Amino acid sequence: MNEREHGLNKDLAITYVPMEKCTPNAWNPNVQSDFILKKTKVSLLTFNFVDAILVREIDDPQMPFEIINGEHRWMIAMDIYQKTEQQGDDYIYIWEEEGVSKRYVINEQWAKGFIPVINIGKVDDNKAKELTIVLNSTTGEPDTVKLSTLIAELDANVGRDEITELLPYGDSQIQAYIDLLNYQEDAFNPDPPSDDNGSSDEEWTVFVCAIPPDAVDIIQSEFERIGELIEKKATFGDTPDKLKRAGNGLILEKIAVLSAQTPTGSIE
């Protein structure tokens, strides 16, 4: 089977097709909360389409393009298109929420019902499903410290109001990331005091909590990342002991951030 039969065309390019000619697939596992849907809408209105919708061709003359990746963006874009009005030379969308009206200028292609897509051609169901899973599952997990640094820089340069509106985090989560950078490694000592025989003078407390599987994976990856740093004896300090203390502190901060992101009902 050649590359074209697989739909792996190396000459893929962005084209514009009518939004109404697109249809979502029936198996998309990606579910977005109302909060993330709102952030997606803000992102589209702020940046327009910087990421095209991925589609395949299907045998449906009414809707010949089936969405492989980008269903939520397409759905939001369709709603905005239907409510956009031309005012002079501009196409304007008015977003009214909680008594506040915001005015956005929409580009002409979008205002006329066209959406940017990457068409991978005729791909069978199995390949389409594989692509859906791959594209939804291989986006990666940001490094906590690097992400915190970016958020802190944006908070200082453009202001809390703008990043709270745009970024996919609430104000408390943004503050938690910023607070991570203020962590003092000497404030946390992972080893209890002990006498000359190595026995502890204090009893350790075991804290048990239940968190979602995806959060467990993130925390586990953080342990592994800190372990690698300790072996390299780089970052956060000059000795393995300092690295260990700093690493444990970062992990605790990450758990705190994840707790802020986790719905209450998922914690027992």
C-alpha cells in the first residue's frame, strides 16, 4: 500500500472550504468543559485560525469533509459565523456575556462561512480513528517551571486581566503557577531528624488521597524528571541533597496546581 492510499500525502496544504460542508466524526473522544470551550472561543476571536482543521474526504455530496481534528473549533467558528454582521468594511461579532458586550473584527473568509482545513484525502475509518487518537494524545505535558516562568512573564508584561481571559486557567491557577517560582528550597526538608543510630525522633504521617489517572501520570513524570536532574547534579543547587529538597518542593507545588484544576467531585 503506497503513501497516497494511506492518506499520507506529503504535499498537504491549507485550503478554505465552506464550514457547512464539514461534519464531525462519530468517535471523537475529546470532551471539553464549558470553561475550556469558552477559552477556545476567546482564542479564536483573539488570534483567528492559526491552526487549520484536519479533515478527510467522505462520500457525502452535502457534507464531503469529515473532521478528524478540530471539532470544537469548527463548532464555535460556525456559531460565530452565523452571528457575524457586516458594518461598513468590517465584519463584526458582538459577544454579550454577563451584561458586558465585546466587539470583535472577523476576517472576511470566516465571515463568509469559509474555514481553513488540511485535507488528507480519502482515508479509511481505521486510519482516521488512529489519527484522532494520536492528535488528541500526543500534545505533551508542559514543564512546570518553564510554564510558570512564561505565565509570570505574561502576568508582568500584559497584565492579569488579559491572561486570565485568554489562558486556559482560572485566576487561582495562574497565581499557583506564579507562586511556584517563589519556592524556597530550605523551607522543605524531606528527611526527618534522626539520632546517631539512624532512628527517627519523629513519626512520619502518611497522607493518602485519590486523584484522576491523568494527574497521577503527570505527578509520576515529575518524579522521573526530578530524578534525572538529581543524577546530573544540575539545576536548583550544587548537591544531590539540595536537588532532592527542591525537587520534592516542586512536586508538592505541582500537586497543588493539579488540585486547583481537578473538579471537586473527582477527589475522594
